Amino acid sequence: MSEPVILVATMVAKPGQEELVEKTLTAALPAVHAEPGCLVYELHRKAGTTGEFVMIEKWASQEALGAHMKGAALREIGIALAQALAGPPDMAFLDALPAGDRDAGAV
């Protein structure tokens, strides 16, 4: 059985595009949540900013993440935000180091 994949993706909206970015990402949440292998897909805004968005993701496997990356929801996000982001998303893959209480010590 493969290990879950944890990804933190940060997207920065161009000035004046913050609302479009937030609405687009929020609208995609139900479709992504329904994708096979989606364990966590949470949208956040960096505190103190209006245009820096952080998606915390947990996928059941690398294969599930790969399917998501090629899927309709992400394709639609890419099309909608092609001109709205200051640059490509910054993607950080994380290796879990669980400790303590399993529920409280891991995403």
C-alpha cells in the first residue's frame, strides 16, 4: 500500500484579481473533494494578505495526485486563472514525521 502524499500549493493573485482567484478555487472544492483518493483539500488565505492563497492537500497515493493533476477540475482552474496569478503555484511536497497523538500529529 502506498503512502499518502501531502502537498502545500501557494498561489499569489495579481493585484485586482484576488476575488477571481478566491471564487475560482472555492468553486472547484466540491469537484476535487469527490475525486478518488482526495483525503484533504483545504483552501486558506495567508493571514494578513488578500491575494495569497494556500491549498493544503493530502492524497491517498501518488497515483491519486497524478489523476488530480490531469483531471477536469484542475484543468478548469488553470484555464480560469491563466492570467490572474502572479506566477505558477509554488508546490511543496512534505514528508510526514508523525509523533504524539496520531490524529493531532499528522495531516
